[in-house]
Amino acid sequence: MTAAAAIDVAPEADCGLRERKKRETRKSIHRSALELAFEAGLEALTVDAIAERAGVSARTFFNYYPAKDDAILGADGTDPEPLLTLIAGRPAGEAPRETVLAVAHYRVAALVADPQLWAMRRELTLREPGLGLRFLGIYARADRALVEAILERQRAERALTPDEALGIAVEAYAALGAFRAAIRLHIDGAYGDLPLAEVLDRAFARL
């Protein structure tokens, strides 16, 4: 490898290492918040306690999560960058419903990547109904950016009339509603041990 090539590779390697460490820190804070919520209860839980358990400062905590509830919930799959990349890579002319289904499966895969954490989060949201509502609200806040990305992608392919843009937005938001319904019913235990991904497919089949 030439010196020039080494210079090119090193920043990429450093960037990959930094991103991995950030993911590990985020997961450590999330796990610590969940464990402490089970041990001490939601009301007694503090940001300082979460930070101490995770081995970080309170300042570092707030670099990852705005509040203790957000740390408990984790909100996997809401980072906009990979989602926008996913949308950009979807087939040309794809129906908004199918694009949202791909995004929803990405989110579900992120949620259940660690089965233990997902089981803890699911149990806690059942125990604390307010957390369940906030959990869905986190995704709802990210949905506007997703719909805008879908609209921009469609506009890049062809000019849209206001009615066409409205139709795309309605279809996309309806599909995102199916995602939230699947999450809610899965958390509530309506489908027993059926995997969340299968509940999601059933929800989309109803559209």
C-alpha cells in the first residue's frame, strides 16, 4: 500500500471505529437505563444513576438521549441517515407503501436485534403505559422526514401534481400507521410469541 493510500484509508478506519464506539456507548446507556428502571422503578430513576451505571458522564448521556425515558426506550431504527440511504436505494417507481414496508422492516430488525433488550423494553412499556405512548411518539416524530424523503424521490423521477403528492403522502402515512399498530399490538401481547416482523406483515396486508 502506498503512503497516499494509507492516508486515504486511515480516516475511514478511524471513522468506522468512532461509529462503533458510539453505537456501543448508546447501547450501554440504553441497557443501563432499562436495568435500573426494573430495579428502582421509573419514578426513582435519574439520569445521574444511568450515567454512573453506563460508566459515562451525565454530559455524555445527553449527547445520546434527551431524557431518561428516551434512554429506556432506545428508539432503535430512527437514525435518519441509514433510513434516507435505504429510501434512496429502493427501486424506481416503487409504491410508497412498499418503500415504507422496507423502512418498517429495517426498524423492526433494529428493535429486536438484541432479544433480551427488546423483551425488557416490551415488559416495561406494558408496566408503564405512558412509556408505550412515548415509544410510538418517537417514531411518529421521525415519520415526517421519511414521508418527505419519499416525496422527494418521487419528484426526482417525475413532476407531481398537488393531488399526486397528496396521494403519495396519504399512502405513506397510512403505511406508517400500520407499522405503529403492529408495534402496539405486539407489545400488548395480542399475537403471543409471533415474531414482530410477522405481525408487521399482517398489518401491511390489511392496507
